Amino acid sequence: MSQPPPTDGTTPVVRTVDLQKSFGPVHVLRGVSLQVRAGEVLCVMGPSGSGKSTFLRCINQLERLDGGELWLRDDLVGYRLRGGRLHELTEREIARQRRGIGMVFQRFNLFPHMTALGNVVEGPMRALGHNRAVAEAAARRLLDRVGLSDKYDAYPAQLSGGQQQRVAIARALAMEPYLMLFDEPTSALDPELVGEVLDVMKSLAADGMTMIVVTHEVGFAREVGDTLVFMDEGVVVESGPPGIVLGAPQHPRTQEFLSRVLG
Amino acid sequence: MTSTGHGGASTLAAPPGPGQLAGLPRVPLRHYGRWVSAAVVVVLVALLVQAFAQGSIEWSVVGRYLTASAILHGLANTVIITLCSMALAIVLGVLVAVMRMSANPVTRTIAFGYIWLFRGIPVLLQLLIWYNLALVFPTVGFGPFEARMIDVMTPFMAALLGLGINMSAYTAELVRAGILSVDKGQIEAAQAISLTPNQIRRRIVLPQAMRVILPPLGNEFISTLKMSSLAAVITYGEMLETVEFIYYSNNRIIELLIVAAIWYLAVVSVLSVIQHFVERRFGRGFHALPNRKARSLGRRLKGAPQQ
């Protein structure tokens, strides 16, 4: 398998080249090229419909790409290069490629028929083949880490939104990912619950986790983000260190968006 | 001039205003209509019971035949055919539902045709067709084995296929509705933790779909139990046929029909209890709903909290 050309000596964790995605006649991604290095926290902002969630979902192959390339570390995603052609992978192979990627959703998507502990051990037991004792010990540690040591046996319906989202983060971490994707993780939460989720994400970033975070939380992007990408109409309009993009946006569309968000 | 005090003698006394209502007795709304309608239905039911008690029914005959060995044998056959055809209906129903929802247009169309065919023809007709299949195919072969259809298509076999396949068409639609009711985010979350499509179906989608499928499936079970009486026409020795045999000889028609009715009700009651417990099992994680407010005739009857 050929390797993407390294840029600064190390292979980026994520590297996208001209990503294209359409839903029917709607061209959602019109050529997104960027890269994320190990340990980097990339925040993605933009108006709704700008393609930021779709971009995130493409990285995890919840959406198939229509064009462009996506490399995760040394692997081409979604296709196998053989005999000068790109062969589409099967669902099983895609499941295998997703193993190192954790994803957290806007609406949590916890499994309602399983307890918090059951949600967290499901992936390690079914996808990684860990036995129950090992998986549960790890799951307890993760739930402790997100501050839910008293909620092992609670069902999602018995938890607040913030607690559910923290279980969801623990569930993603249980797969021992090298990359975490967050799709507007605090947008469905009551304002007073946002902080507890952001705190968990900050501690993850501090531990060196590579993260891509689609968010409207300007404060989080400024404090935790290494890079801020501003997307609009399926392309990256502007990117750079959050302090600079937020403080002195160059592009008129970024300026307009930020003036509305920052009010 | 005093303005407080209830119903003061002074004609100028104003009714108490905001902030002055504490301590006043509160009179709950009386539901007179509920009392009237309750009385009417109780009288009607009493009349009906009286009519049956005085009608020319030998209740002692009913009692005697209720546990007769022939009746119990018929009952056993009824229960067996119901369980077997429901098992067949569930297996085929899940298969057809999955085919109906597949991305493959050929399997999708075939599943659609299957449902159209077996849901569209009356069960009685289907039973007769299966039973008389020997007229179409005199022999049936499985590889090197060959048998006469008349030996294979026993009354039990015909009843099993007729009832089971007919119910499977309904079950397929139930299962499909159940699967469609599972939020798409559940599948995405399962994909995100690297579960394979098979694991997602088994571990995530079906358990949640079951919650939606079970109540109508319980209904189907009860329908199948009752429809199994149609198998009497193809000489399967279930309860109705047994009862008919007995009353042909002793002419106690109504008494024996009542015996059968009692047994059907008994089995349905048992099924309902089983359904309750199975539903509770698959309702795990969904109990955090508030209790339904208790209703009563007049709210005070049971000392329900007044509001």
C-alpha cells in the first residue's frame, strides 16, 4: 500500500485530500483538504448546513465518500488499492477500520436497553473480543474517570443529558481509540450541563488525545483547540490557531458568522 | 366597614380577593355521569347473566365434560398446533421482514409478493389448499427420498403450514415496523464502536424492536390460537373437532361449545400473563416513565389526592 507523502517527518493521524460528498443533488462537501497530527485538537465551526458534521461522519465512514481521499495514519479509508484500482471495502472491513476511532454524537445515542456499564463494555466485548471481566474492569475505570462511579447500573433513561453524554464518551474511549470525533457534543444539553461534558473533553485533550471537535463552544475552541477550522458551503474558508481565527478573522464569512455567534 | 369575613351580613361586603382564599374549603367536581353510566351497564350485565342462568343449558353437563379426556386431548392438540405455527410464523416472518428491507431489489420484491399472497387469501382457503396439495403434486421428493404427498401432508402438516405461513405474512409486517421504529442513531452508534452488521442486528436493533413488536405479536398469538379451530375442517383433531364429535353423538351442542369456549378463554388468559412478563423483560431501560394517574368514579371514593 502506498503511503501519503509525510509533511513534517511524522505521518498525520488524519489526512483528507479534496473530500467530496453529495446527498442527491445537494453538494455538501466540495473539496475539503486538511490534516490532523497526533495529539492535535482540531475544532470545526461553521453555520448549519456548512458540511462540518458530514465531514466528521465521513472520517468515521458513517457516510461513504463520493470523491477525494481519506487517510488515517498509513491506511487509505474505505478502499483497497489493488492493480491500479480502488476497490470498495465490505461492511466488515469498514467496521475493522473504525476500531481506532471513537465517536460522540450530538444526541448521545446510548443503547437504551443496556445499563451504563453495558453500553461501555459492548464494543470491547463484541468488536475486540475481550472477556467480560476484563471489559467490565476497564469500563468501571472509564466511568470513574468521567465522574460516574455511582451510575454503573443506571439505564440511560435514568440519567441526565450531561451524564448520558459522559457515558457516551466512556463508551467511545473503551475502544482504546487513537482519534476521537465529537459531533456537537454539547448542543443538545441544558446550559448548566454543558460544563461537565466540556471538562471531560478538556482532560482528554490534556492527556494528549487526538481530537476533532465540531462545536459552537467558542470558549472551548479558544482554550483547548490547537487549530480552528471555519467551514462554509462545503469548503474550509479559514483555518489557523483559534486565537487568531477568533480574534482577527480574515474572511468576510468568518467575520459575519463570528459576529453573530459572539453577539 | 369590614370587607373580610365570608358572607358577611352587609350587602356591600366584597367577595374575598387575591391572597384571601387560604383555608376556604374546596369542593371537588362531582362526576354524576360516571355513576349513571356505571349503574346502566351493571344492570345490563345482570340481565344477561340471569338470562343465561335461566336458559336451557345443563351446566352440570358442562362441568362433566370440562375435564373429559377427549376434550383434554383436543386441547393439547390445539395448544401444540398454535405453538408450532407461531414458531414457524416468527422464523419465516423475521426472514421475510429482513428480505423486505434489504437493499437487494429482487429479494425485496419477492418478500413483497409473499406477503401479498399469504395475507390476501383467507386462512380457511389456505388450509384446504395445503390439505389437498396431493391433487397437484402426487409425490414429493427431497433429494434421493421420495414420498407420497398424501403421507406427508397429514392434517397436522397442513394445519401447520396453513396457519404458520398465513401468520408469517402478518409477522413479517410487524417485525418490519419494529425494526423501522429503532432510531437510526442507534445503528450509527453501534457502527462507531465497530460492531459488524450482524452484531448490530442481533445486539442493538432486534432487542429494541422487540419492545414494539411484542404487544401486537401477543395479539397474533391469540388470533392463531382461535384460528386453529378452522383446522377442524381438515380433520385435525383439535378442540373444536373433538367437541363436534361428542355433540354429534349426545346432542349436547351448546354445553359442549361452552366447554370449548371456557378452554379457549383459559388458554388466552395464560398467554396474556406470559405476554405481560415477556414485555416487561424487553422493556428494560424504558421504565422511567411516570405512573399513570389513578382514575376512580368520584375522586374521593378512594381518597385520591385532591387538586
